[in-house]
Amino acid sequence: MKKSMLDILACPIDKDYPLELFEILSEGQIVKEGILFCTKCNRYYPIIDEIPVMLPDELREKQRDIDFLKKWQGKIPDKVIKQGNPWQL
């Protein structure tokens, strides 16, 4: 995901803008792995292989999100790990 996309992305649930970005792996202006976080509803959206996965809760894959959180647990803030929606560790 290009960092410049932060200027146009909003939470699909409550339309809050701007989203907070937590970079895990990046190269220059490209975020390869990371988290987009809505401070209004505490919902997180993983960035996997440069693609932000911004689906409504009912269309998200719970196990994929949990696996992502476990894989990057040491690099993701506690507010995402312990209080993030729709799932936490």
C-alpha cells in the first residue's frame, strides 16, 4: 500500500478519517505489512502483501486476522492486540 493512500482511506464501518497507520514492514513509501487502525471504533485492518484488507466484520476471515496478530504481535501496539475489533488475542 502506498502511504499516500492514507489521504483517501476511511473506516468502512463508521467512516472515521484519518486512519492510524502502524508499519511493520515497509520499503520507502510502500507498506508491505502493517495495520490500519480506526481510533473511533477501535477496528483494525491488516495490510497483507501491500493490500489493505478493509472488509466489514461479517466478510473477514477470523483465523487469518488472528494468525496475522500472532505473527506480528511484538510489533503491533497493545491497543490493537488487546482491544482491537473485531477480534483480539
